[in-house]
Amino acid sequence: MSFLDERASQATKLEQIGGRYDPLLLGLALVLAGFGVVMVGSSSIAIAEGLDVGPFYFLTRHVVFLGLGAALAIGLMRTELKLIERHNHLLLLACIVLLGLVFMPGIGYTVNGAQRWINLGVSKFQAVEAVKLLLIIWLASYVVRYRDEIGQKWSTLLKPLGVAGFLVLLLLLQPDFGSAALIIAITAGMVWLGGARIAHLLLIGAAVLPVLAAVAVAAPYRVARLKSFLNPWEDPFNDGFQLTQALIAIGRGEWFGVGLGGSVQKLFYLPEAHTDFIFSVTAEELGFAGSVGIIALFALFAWRTFSIGLRAVEMRRYFAGFCAFGVGLWISLQAFVSIGVNLGLLPTKGLTLPLVSSGGSSVLITCAAIGLLLRVSYELDRAERQVARLRGAGAVPADESAPRFDAPMPEQSPAAVMPASAGPRGSRHRVEPKIGAVA
């Protein structure tokens, strides 16, 4: 067999190597989704009967959207990340189009004075849910392309922040202050992980935060929310009603709860018991033990997500790694805010608990994000298996870093394949991710 035939045969063998989806990540997502089905069923029966739509209306709706979300997740699990990265600019355009559609007559839909939904006929879709995921993918592509400049050039840093600022402006016009704050946090976190300097981000934050504070206090209802957050018991039957009822529910749960289905606060006392305040119902029915359990699940999910992202960056699969970082930031921050609001640690923001709260748009897009994470884990495992095969064949020395598989291989050494900017810090045998400069 000639040299070229041997190389073609080896390349064919590498292409035949598959990966596997991370079982812990998949298991955590299934447990959270299953727990959500149980709690939506428990918390929504009284609400559905009060609306005369049947006791299992919200539960059935939630399960249907979970099924649709699972289909989206499977689709993303089977889509190559390089194909997604190739169309990142179209995804950014989709963000702007989606947020613009909510203002169009006949398409946009208003609920309680907030113009956040797109009317699809059979259902309403909250545009910002899709924007979160699409923006994360675009940001991941951007920080990979400009990773060596984002900590050095102001222009490179200001571009993603400017894009996020424009989307935030559209959200504030709806208005949706909670989602706007979440997008700011995700963007800041991702550009820092991509190499932006903390000093630069602090300077920008010092200029932007007063503007956001002014916007927050400009609306009377936001001022009322802030006052009720600081002392909900001052006006427990008006502005402080929602938070006081949530705290009463949590207090009633004590150590082990009143039993599944035994919540009293969900019986027309606690508003949005099956959506924004589902954690309070969980605490009432399952107690401190159940509350700690759900927090632990989200903490473990965040750790696993960031662990996968870090492994991907160490393998120099930067786009995959930053997609994992972005989704991890989004889901963990949203869970933190949702639980914090229920506990009275944060002002009311109207954010659902991912995979647990009842919802349509949020459930669909969260499932899609899980599918993207699982695709990252699949391609990472596949890359690690390919490296192991090369090392076993003697093509890659055991003490060298993993090559990128979109680069020439296997004859070139990793040092020749990798750009100089992606080189290791500290040791030439370990690839260190470039995560945030401190000066």
C-alpha cells in the first residue's frame, strides 16, 4: 500500500469513529424535565379549574411543548456545529427580526401591557426566548474569531456589546427589563471568558449601569416592585402580595414539606404558581429538603456544562466550548434569578425556572439549548476518541496536545497545526483556555 493510500485509509477510519452524548448532562436534563412535569401538574390544577379550562389543561400543554422541544433538541443533536457556526450572521439577523416582529400590527401580541409575543395563530411565541440562544451562538462565533484582539482593542470589544445593547433597547421598548438584564449578563460573561479585560468591562459597566438604573426607576410599576422587595410586609395585600404569599408558602414547607399536592398557597393565593413562582410551591410541598435538591440539580447541571466547555477549549474546539459556556451562563443565571425572586433575595423579574416552570416558548428553546449542549458533548467525545486512535497508531506523541480535526493531519505535529496565538500558557504540554484578562 502506498503512502497516500495509508493516509487515506487512516482518515477514513477516523471519520468512522463516532462519539457519545454526555450521559450525566442528558440524565440531569431528563430529571429536571420530569420534575417539572410533576410540579406543573401539582401547581396548575386549581388555576386551570378556576379558568374553566379543565384541571389538566396546563399540564397537557406543558407536556406537548416538552415533546416539541425534544424534537428540536434531537434535531440539534444531529447537526454538525461547523454548519451552525457557518450561519452565525443569519442567526444574529434572526434576533433582530424576531424582536422587531413583536411591534408589527397583526403579528405582535400584548399581554398585561407588555408587547413581547408573536401571534402564530395556534399559539403565542415569546421572541426573546429564541433570541437568547441565537445570540449565544453568534457571540461564541465572534469571540472565537476575535479572541486575540478582544482584550486589546476597544473596537473589537465594543462590537458585541453594541449588538447586545441594541437588542436590550428593543427589549426595553416591549418592556422586558428582566430579559434585558439577563442578556447583558450573558454577553458580559461570554466576552470576559473570550479574553476581554475586567478593567475594560468595569469601565463600560460604570457608564451603562446608571442608565439602566434610570430606566428601571422611570416606570412606576418597577419602583413599586423595588419597594415591595425591600419590605413586602409593609403592604402585604397590594404591592407586596405576590412576594409575601411566596414567602408564606416557603415557610409552610419547613423541613420536609406538606406533601406533594398539599400546597395551600397555590389555591388562588399565590399568583403565577405554575410559572414564575413554581419554586415556592415546590418548597411548600417538598420542604427544605426538596428545595435544596432542586438547587443541587441546577448547580450540578452548571458544573457539568462548564466542565464540558472547558474540555472543549482545551481541545482547541473553541466554538463548541463557548457555546457550552454561553448556554451554561444562561440557564444557571436564569435559575439563580428565578429562585432568588421566590426567596425574596431579588426583585420580581418574571423569569421562569428552566425546564421546571410551565411555559411554551421557554420550554421549547430550553430544550433546544440542551440539544446544542449534547451536540457539543458528542463532538468533544468524538474528538477525544480520534486523538486516542491517533496516539495508539503512533501518529501523535502521547505528551502532545490534541490537534484540530479541520487542520492537516496526522503527519503534522500539533505545534505546526495550531496557530501561535492558541499556544499554551505555562507549560507547552498543556493547553490553557484564554479566559478573561484581569488587567
